[in-house]
Amino acid sequence: MKTLKPFCVAFLLCLSSLSYSQETDKSLTISLSTGAINYQGDLKPNSITLDHSNFSVGIFVKKPISRWFSLRGGFNYGKLEAA
């Protein structure tokens, strides 16, 4: 039990310093994404199939404006196909 106490204290110190550094970081973040794109809705009531799935790519930009709010915009590009 005595060895667990220093570990818990060290963990809490690291955790608090990580959260503080994230709060003060106001830099712009740019993210890229890839994945699959598919459509399911009124025009295609069947379940999603991999036959009509296509490759998609996206870019996102995020800028923190305060401690609680940030602005985020994104763009995805992909090709949808009809069944």
C-alpha cells in the first residue's frame, strides 16, 4: 500500500499539468482524415454495402478562442454512387 501512494501522487501531478497545458494552448490545429463514404437514406433503403463504398479524404481546422470554446471548420471530399 505504501508503494501505491507515491504512484498516485505522481499520476495526479502529471494529469493536472497535461490539462493545464491544453487549456493555455491557443494554436491553430490542422487535421487530415481518410475513410469510406457511403449513402443510406430514402433513396437507398437497404443496409450499407461495401460494393458502393468509395474512398474519401478530409481536412479540418480548429482554432481555440477561449478556455471553453473553439471554432472548427472542415471539408470532406468523396464520390457517392447510386445503387
